[in-house]
Amino acid sequence: MPAKLSPMDALDYLPQPLIIITAGDFENSKQRGGMTAAWVSRVSWNPPLVMVSIAPSRYTLELVEAYKEFAVNIVGERLEEVAYGIFGSKSGKYIDKFSESKVKTKKGEKIKAPVLEDAIVVLECKLTKTCEAGDHILVIGEVVSATKFNNEDPIVFVYGNSAKIKR
């Protein structure tokens, strides 16, 4: 029997990846940051574009706009705890999330931002456009480099729970 849902409840059924967005200057701990995100999507084949939705109050958005680049770090079990506990709950304005989390990082190959060597795959992006969308800002970037670091399965939210999706 069909059940009527509110639009907000229905949106919980859209699968959402667990991602850490990183931005800023790898070499300067006061000018780098990252945040956990779930609203990420491919938006174009040619050129290869991705979109991430970020709340305007986030320090990471400030860094993306200042440096005009960012990285999309796809999260597996290895980064799950720091995705929730540090990148998803603390502000990079006040702490160095990379030092506190002890994640392995390096400078991007084509961007200044830190990339997470503990991620499954990292997409290095050059900012192409931002767009207001309700209470968030859509950040669109062209993927200029991509690296696969390991073979873990990505974590995806499905109806309020996190689950590993098998490839």
C-alpha cells in the first residue's frame, strides 16, 4: 500500500556519498580546511564537472572561493570516523583538521589544496562557477586530475543510514 511522504522525508531516500571536500593551501595550516559533504554529483561529461553543495557559513566555502579550486575526497571505512568526528563537526577557522585527524595528506598534483591519501579516490577540481540554491551554495568544478589511492568501497547514505555500496 502506498504511503504519502513529505518532500523532506522523501529526499532522505536519495543515496548520498560520504565525501570530504578540501581546499586552501596545503603548505599553510591557517589557510587550509575541509568539510564533510553528502550533496555531491557529477554534472557534465564534457568537460568533466562535479558539484558540491556547501552552506554559506562554512570556512571551506571561503577557501574554495579564495583559491578557486578544491578536492573531492571519496570516503571509505578508513576515513569514516574522521569524516564524522572532525571534518563534519569542527570548524577549520579554529583548528587544523588535518593535524588533529592525523590523516595522510599531500599537496594536489594540479591544485594547491591538500588531498587525502587515505581517501579511495580524489578528484582535483578548478572552480568554474558558484550558484545560490536555497540555503546552500552550489560549487561547480572541472575535474583536472584524479587519483585512486585504494580499493575500499565508498560509503553512501541510504535513508538516514550509512552503507557500503558494492561496486
